[in-house]
Amino acid sequence: MKSTMLSTIALLMFASHASFSQPASKIYLAQYDDPTHVIYSCNLNGSGLVSMTMPLRPKCIAVDWRSTPQKLYVGLVPTSGNGKIIRCNVDGTNQEDVVTDAIGVNDLELDLDRRKIYWLQNTYNDDRIFHADMDGLNSNITQIYATTVAMRDLWGLALDVRNQRLWITERGSTCYSSYVRRMSFSGAGVAIMRNPVCNPHDIEYYDNKIYWGDDDGLEKANTDGSGIDTLIGGANVYSLSIDGTNNRIYWIDYQDYKLKRVDLDGTNRVVILNVIGYLTGVDTDFNPSAVPVEFSPALPTTFGLMQNYPNPFNPVTSIHFSIADYRLTILKVYDVLGCEVATLVNEVKQPGTYTVWWDASGQASGVYLYRLQAGDFVQSRKLILLR
């Protein structure tokens, strides 16, 4: 059988002194309505609006812009019972469960370096923060924070990946029972950044500043809560996202549910989309707080090929491998007769940990072998396509 290149491209996950950039070009929105169950994509100016159907009501959304193809992570909350977090392509196809039996997913954020997803559980009297692996199913779910104070709900979540810290808005029945808090990624060192704060909603981190919405409007402050500056008085911010390419803020107004935009200095406020439904979540396809710009984590000291996930799969699976030195790296897939069916990688790789996706659409069910060769290192594993 002749070699067939499938639509799979390697993603560099960790690299020494890497500089990551991606020009923002799209906005993604979650519409928390029954029975429509849709998310949207559009251009940065609001044009080209496209809807995509979800299995349950979508509440929040985040973009994995480092994957190839890019992925959306969507928090789904039904009218009754538990919800879940799913992953799909940016056109809504290839929907896969990431976290099942999730309760009241109110906000979610991505750590694209460590491949972790963080989310808030909101039930008004038993609220929690969790994280889990982005690329698995219910993989390494860990609770890092909880509050059981009645009538107090966790609303917004922001990550600073470089310094491994996060912020939350915690909304009580009064301004004095509401907070902006900061803690580490492990939940340690919980500290109050703002109190009182009236009716806080979503929060984001960007360039050593935090941005959030409350009854005073769209707020900006230092990471310790000092130096507060009201960018737009009276802005009814439900959800917000930072466009790191153009230094803009996109936010959903909870009074009229229009999508609006303003520059980071509070100027040039415009309406991007008029009412299309009960919008509750927004993200752009470049959020620089999701990955540090000059981050140098420990690099692999050995070569390795990990088991694909999921396995069995249909029709897409992910394959992880590590490179310890600059080598010509070749990753191929073969059928049981030894015939090559896909070349996933064929180039010199610098030290790091990588993920590729194999789309086996058009291949027959059965057992396949994937083989990694990097210099003298050779390793093979089996995978199963089960339709």
C-alpha cells in the first residue's frame, strides 16, 4: 500500500525558550438556551457568524489554539441533572467527552503548557474548583478549592500560566460577602484581592493585570487588587475575553446580551453582535495568558513513545512522544501486514514533548502499529481502530 499523508500535524507542547504567538482571528460564543443548544464562531468584527449544535446547553467555552487542528472545550449544563465538558473541532465536529458527571460548570480555562483544564462548579451552596488533563477522559480530576457558604457562588476564573496562579470571583448576597480571590494552581495561598465587591461576574488575567465585571462596570487592577481603574462605568459584564493580538476586551452584556468590544485602555467601545440569544461564554482564538511567552520547563532526558489515547478509537486518536536531543524524527503508522498507511512526522525535532493526532477516516477497522524513530531510538506500539 502506498504511503498516505493524513490530515495530522505535530503540535509542539514544550520547548526550550520557545516563543508562542498566534494572531487572533475568531471569537467563539456559548448560548445558554433551551432547546437550541448552540455555540457560535464569528470574525473579530462580528461578521461570518456560524452556529454549531451541542448535545446540551453550553454555558462556557475556551479555545485550545495550540492544537492542530484547533479544539474547543465547552462546558455543558442541562436544565436538570449533571452536565459535562466536551472537546470538539472549531467547526463543532468530532465531539468527545473530557469530563463527565460535571455539576454546574460555570466557567473554564485552559493551561496549554501543562495540558490542564480548570473549571468552576457552581451550585450556590457547594462550589468547587477542579482541574483535569485536557487530553483524556476523566483523567486526573483534582479538587483544589471548595466553599460551602450558603448563597455564595463561584462565578469567574482566570489563569496566569507562567506564574501558576489563578483568580476567582466569588459572589455572595451582598457586596461585603463577595470577593475577588487569588491562589496557586494547587489551591494554596488563598488570599483576598478585593472585598467588598458588588455582584462580580467573569474575570480574566492579561499582562500582569486582572480584568473583571461588577456593578461599577468593567474593572482593571493590579494582580493584588490594588490600583483599580474602572474602564467602562456601568458595563454589565457577564463574560469577557482578552484579544492578545489587538489588545482588546470582548464582553457579553448581561442586560441586553450583546457582544461588545473595547480597547484595554477603555477607549473605542463598539457593539460587535446584536442579540442572538442568551449568551454566557466568550473566548478568542488567542489568549496569551493560557501559555507563557518565554517559559522553559524541564525538558525530557529520554526518548519515549506513549500509548495513544483513546484506544480503541474512532476515528481520531492522539499520540504523545518525547525527544531528548535534536534528531530527525519519523513517526509512521502501519497495518498488520507492515504496509505504511500514514506518515505523521518526518522532520528534525528539538528536545520537547509533542502530540500528534491521527485521523483514520477512510481506514478499515483493525489493529495498526505506530513506530517512532529518532536517530538510534526506535519504539513501536499497537493501536486499535474500532468502528
